[in-house]
Amino acid sequence: MTAPAAKRDQLTAAQARIAQLELELGEAREQQAATSEVLQTISHSAFDLEAVLRTLVESAAKLCDAPMVNIHLAIDGYFTGLPVSFGFSEEQRANYSAFKARVGDRGSFSGRVSSEMSAVHIPNIEHELGGMLPRVTELFGIRTALGVPLLSKGTVIGVFSLFRLEADPFTEKQIELVTTFADQAVIAIENVRLFQEVEQRTNDLQEALEQQTAMSDILGIISRSATDMQPVLDTILEHTARLCDAPDTRVVLLDGDQLVAAAVRGRFDDPIPSERRHRLGEEVTVADQAILERRTIRVDDWLDPATAAEFPDSVRRNYSPRAAGARAGLCVPLLREGGAAGVLIASRQEPKPFTDQHVRLIETFADQAVIAIENVRLFRELQDRNKDLQEALEQQTATAEVLQTISHSAFDLDSVLQTLTESGAKLADAESSSINRIEGGHWWSAARYGMSPEQSKYLARRGGVTLDESSLSGRVFSRRAAIHIPDMLADPELGATSKRDARRFGNRTVLGVPLLREGEVIGVFSLRRVGIRPFADRHIDVLQTFADQAVIAIENARLVQELRESLEQQTAISDILGVISRSPTDIQPVLDTIVQHAARLSEVEDVRVLLREGDQVWSAAEVGGWHLPIDKPGGLGFKRSLGLRTPVHRAMLEGRTIRVDDFHDPAVAAQFPDALPLLGTFPTRSGLYVPLLRDGASVGEIFASSE
């Protein structure tokens, strides 16, 4: 070959190579643009799953030259229908929806992909035998198929499928691209799931907060209307109607053996026809039965023949739910000292049964109504009695002041508990009082009043106590009831430690009541008297009321804290997703944002992201006190061989989360012998190490450490 011919051949080869490179560059740009579009869709439609999945199937169809694409989601163990698809006609979608493939069943294409839990590529589907594959070929004319599983925490939640009508195999790059799209689909599905969980939790917390606010409102009315129950009953009916979707409500009280309406709201007769009375038990009504049997009665539909037969007289009584044209009703007795003072009635105009949560809430409102009724009864008795009843009036007034303090400091737990301890001691003529919180078989002091510096220091120093019959707290905990010990030194069941404390501080008479939440003891409210001076029954009642208010205050604080933490976490996730959408080609801003939020939400000093490449690992992002030069061990970018016997390396090598409570624990030092020498002068005592997993393999790690 002549020299000019050889040069022409070289030029032609170079031009062909350039054309091939330009083609590959164009494909890469298209893929990058599609990936960016998908990430942008995820960030802009974080909670619109259909929009994200639609973008994914359309992008896959375009970039992979696939005329038919779908994402098949697994629901209750089956692949059904075509939730999101591209290129299928309505008739084809209908035919496809007729199939119901079980997850993991290799007789269908989606089932086969889910069974293998990896990409399945069939260059020519006609060569596949058995099951649904020939039927798919016959119905849709499909010849080439590619399926990639949507994997979440090792579980198949769907299948990303691409089909061609000719026997034209997909390339490795196309398979890799679809795998990336499948990962993005999992992210979108997880985003929606997390959002729905957070939204549900937020709704639950908001509902609980509304209920607690209603309780605080009612308690405030009680404290301001100690001698007038009408405002309390009206407020209770207002909250019942709003929180329980019960527009028609009424309180009927028992006056001797007569029933008479005391408060109404909604479509019940108004004004109250107080002259309309009937003797309790004279007629078979739901209100009579609720009072006589001292139980809550729920009616799902008054038009049910069985219900009408059970309560035949309810239809014509003015205070009954059915008389107001109701379909669903609820009657809650106002229980007082084992009897009933009346009944709280709630009803709806449609056959929509009350939920168990509504029943519990209205029962709580009924308890508050009883408090108001009791307040009025006690006040009226005080007007006719002597010095003893005058003392009861003072106690009631003081109780109202405590309730008012609680209503004004609903979320200041320390202030509420301190007010309760002071008021409890003063009302019961006790020298000292305390509220101890119980958890895990031990207690700690949450509020104290009237104790000497020595006694306070002694109580604060004790980290826990065995909860058994040998101590006041243990006895209250085990019996879940008020415990009154007139003389601690004469009680044969008390232990030596309790009796020694009685001699040391002079507390001979003690009273303790449990703080109960859903039947579980979460604390003990204790009163102490110097010398042998037994408490009266009224002191036990007052202390029990204060213990109930302490539980409400503790629940308020817990719910508010959970709501704040939930909102902070959601904000952090939104911030990170925003950074991801703005930096699709630069991972550093994303890592920096992640470590910042991790440090803030975890309340730790140091957080770091490590990345792995082969057997090398280096620090890619950090926050806290480890800011070292990049050429120093531990500095950003400094590479170290993977394999040291540290929790950092172990977490990546084993692909599991490791938590270290104390590096100076001998057992920890033996398990991770390279950890302490590597830490050197850093004051790290504990750490949490979470591997970054992709397809089951670690690509890095995020860890947090603190002193």
C-alpha cells in the first residue's frame, strides 16, 4: 500500500472513531439529562409517586428504545394490573390487568425477576417455555424482555420491565441505566412511604395535642367555675361535638330518682325542657340502661331492628339520641363513687359508628363532668357545714389553683410538677413531698418540696431503688394503688433501708399514690409527715387528683417533644433532597448537608462520612472537632487501607451497623484492639457506625462519635 493510501485509511479510521465517541457522548448526555430530570421530578414531586414513576418509564422507553415499558408494584404478595406504563393500549392494559402473578412465581416474567432478585434479560422470549411467557408473546407480540427488580431492604417491592417487539437484545449500558432508574423508583416509593408515616404520626400527635388542649381548657373552666357546673358542661359538649364529630350532644343528670337534662347542644330540644322528667328505670331507654348498668352503651344504627327492640322507649323520650333523628349514638354514664350521677349522650345523624378512640375521649370528658358536678356538690355542702367542711372548701380552692397553673403551664413540665409537689404538701399538711419518675425498675427525683439540704442531696444521689414491698415506692408500684403507712417503724413489711431513712429524717407517716398511664405506673407521688400523724381520706383523694394531673402534664411534654422531633427530621430530609436536586453531579454538598443534619439531630460532637474504593477508605465530609489537614491521618481526603480492627472498618467490611457505648470498656477494647491507638488524643468515648450499602455491598460509611 502506498503512503498516501495508508494515510487515507488512518484518517478514515480516526474519523470513524471520532463519530463513535460523539455518538457515545450524545448517549451519555441523554442519560445524564434523563437522570437529572428524574431527580428533579423526585424533588419537585416528592410525594406524587405516580408522576415520578411516569417520568421513569417514559425516560427508559426513550433512552433504551423500548416501545413498551411498565413498573409493576407488588401488593400483598401479587403483581396486579399496570399502575404505571408506557406504550400499552387501553385494550392491552385491560388484558394485562387480567393476569395476577404471585411474587416469586417463576411462571410469570415479573415473578421470575422477583424470584431471582436481579436483572433478567431475555433476548428472544419465544425460546422461553412454560408459564405466562408464551401467553405474553401471543397477546402483545413481545420478543425481547428486560426486567429489573425494585429492591427495598432486601425485599422485592416491584419490577421495572422493558419490552421490544423484535428479537433485539438490550445492551449492557441500557441494562445498567434501567437498574439506575429502578433504584430511583425505590427512592421515590420510600419517600412516599416515609412521608405517609410521618404525616400519619403528625396527624396522631396533632389529634392528641388537640385532645390535651381540650382537657386543659376544661380543667381551666373547672378551676374558674368551682361553684357553677354549667360553663363546664357547656364546654364539654362543645369539645365533644368538635373532636368526636357528634353535632348533637346532651348531659342528663340524676336528681334523686328523676332524670333531667342539664346541658344541650345541636338538634336536641332547646331550651332545656327541665320540666320533662321521668323516673330512672321506669322506661327502657339507652340512657336509663347506661346509668343502671354503669357502663358505656354504643349504638351503631338506631334503625337496626335489634337495637329498636332492645330500647323501645328511646324513640319517644326527648333526651334520647333517636328522638333527635339520630342514627348513631353513644351514652356514657357519669360515674361517681361506684354510682352514676347522670349520662353524657352524643349522637350523629348518619349511621357512622363511634370509634374506640372517640369512646375513650368521651369517657374522659364524662370524668371531667363528674369533677364539675362534684365541685358544685362540695361547694353547696360547704355552705351548710362547720369547720371541717370549711377545710374541705379550702382544699377545693387550692385544687382549682393547681389546675389553673397546669392549664397556664401546659408544656412546662418542671413548673407543673413543682407546683403539684408544693400544693400537695400544703393541702395535706405534710412537711415534705416528692414526685419520683419510674423507668426500668429504678426511679429518679423529678420534683421535691420541703426537704432539708441533706435529704435533698441524699435523694438526688440515689440512682435507683428496688421496686418491691420493702419500700413505699416499690409497694405503690407493685400494687398500682395508693399506699398509706401510718407508722413506718411499725410496718413489718418495710425493709431496713426504709426504716433507717425514717429514723434519719423523722418521717414516720407516709402516703404514696401511683402515676398511672394506660394502666402502667410511670411514677409515684409521695407525702411525708414528721411524727405519727395519719392522713385522712380526703388527703388521699387530693393526692390522687394531683397524680392524675401530673400524668397529663408528662404526656403533654412527651407529645410536644415527639412532634418537634418529627418535624425536625422531616425538615432535614426535605433539605437533603433539595440539595440532591440542586447538585445532581456533585456529591460533596449532599454529604456536607447530611453530616450537618446528623450532628444536629443526634446531638453529637463529631459526624463523618467515609467513602470506600476497593480496599481504600477516606474521609469525604465531616462536622465537629476533627478538622485536620488533609495530609494528616484522619484528615479529609486522607486514604487508609481497609482492614484495621476498628468499628469503622468492621461496619464496612461486614455491612452492618455497630454501636460502641464506651471505647474504654475492656470488652470493647478486646473486640476492636486497633480503635484506641488510632483515636490517639481524641476524647472519643462512644460511637455509632452505619455502612452505606448499595446492592448489599458497602460503598462507605457514616459515623457519629461523642465524648
